[in-house]
Amino acid sequence: MPELPEVETTKRGIAAYAKNTLIQQVIVHNPRLRWPVDLTRTKQLAGQIIHSVQRRGKYLLFFCDYLHFIIHLGMSGSLRMTQHDEHIKKHDHIQLVLDNQQTITFNDPRRFGCFIVTPEPLNHKLITKLGVEPLSADFHANYLYKRLQNKKINIKQCIMNSQWLVGVGNIYANEALFLSGIHPLRPANSLSHSECLLLVQQIKQILRTAIRHGGTTLKDFINAQGKPGYFQQTLNVYGRANKPCHHCGNLLHETRINSRSTVFCSVCQHLNINQTPA
């Protein structure tokens, strides 16, 4: 699934071509996404100018004249810029033809993504329920520490809870916890303030580094130019179960937390008996 760095990479790539362009035509090849595409509203995007492209969590927000649209890439989706005369590919569901000879093409093999046209994107229910942005000044040690005080569940579930912290998906949660030396099964309320400070720093750093590398290529992520990301080459734990830890040489362990693969080093991320979840 595309995570925050992948979505941010896509946003920057699309914005470079789409900002201040006129939508000449909207072509819906397949409206059957996670929620059916509103064909009437979607067609009304034609004739509007894309003034800006923003990201909120893993959602892309396109601000136009009076109707705007929200895109979520789902499990396997991607946005790419194509030429007007380029042949469509399998799973290309929606295309926005621009006045600069470019086309925004939304591809989604599994169709878990969404394309929503709305007059008020920031007030849409999908957006209003989102928590703080991890790369913003609002996400700091005090915020995290206070949030965790009454949380007995494991720390990994907490930092992946999009209702109070957006965009930290499974890959980057694994990596940030490893770099912080925190076991993913640690009860959240057992973290000290200094550990929260370190975890905040590592989350910010891992996301910024991933963005610089253009995201992570695992199965099917490509950026706006149709090219893969390269952050996978620097992963410490994710996808490396039963391989030596880069720091200590101990074999990495894998478990499942909320049905998600969780890889850790039992030496670098030691779990004390009194830190075991209830």
C-alpha cells in the first residue's frame, strides 16, 4: 500500500505538471472503485483550473475553482502523468486531460482507491477525522507522551492510528521503532518522555529520508513519472525476517500485529518482562 512518502512523492510529481492547468476533459473508464465514482460531479470538473495539489495523510487533495477532488491510492493505486496520445493501460480507471498536453491518469488494479468530487474537501468526513501530520510542528514529544498515557495496547498500533497520527504505515512503523530501540509490543503507556522524543525524531527522519528516496518499491508503487522509489534499499527490518540485524547480527524475528507483518530485533529492541502487554 502506498504510504505517506509515496503519496507525498506522487503529490510533488503531479503538482509540477498540473498546477495552474485547465482540465479540458474528464474520462471515466471504470467508475467502480472503493466507492462508485459520481459521474455527474466528476464530469463537472471539465473547464476548471487546478490551483494546487495538497496532501492530507494518504489523501491527495486537488483544489480547483468551485468543485475539488480527493484521491486515495488504496492498496495498489498510482497517479501518473501521460501524454494526450498515450494508449491507456490495464486498470487505468480515470483520466483528466489538461491543456498542457498532459493527462493525469489514475490506475488502481485492486480498485480499493477512491476518487471523490466535493465542494469542501477539507470538511469531508474522510479528512476531518484525521490526526496530526507527522512532519508538522504539531507532532512532538509532549503530544505523543500525553496521548500514550492511557494506552495499554502496543506502541506499534498507536503510531499507526490515523485518527491521531496520520501516514505512519506498516513499513515506516517497523523502521522507526527499530531505530528507536523500542519493541513493537511494548505497552504504549510504558514509554518514557525521552523515548517518546526519540521515537518522534525517528518517525520524522525516516519519513523525510523515504521522501528523498522517492518512496518504497515493494510490489507496485510507482511515482508520477511512472518510476519506482528506492527507499527499500535502505530498510533495516521490514521484509528482512530471519536475516541478520544490521546493528548486532542477531537474526530478526517476525510476528503479526493486527494481521500486519512486524519485524524486530530482540536484542536491539529488548522487551522486559514488566513491559509485556497485559
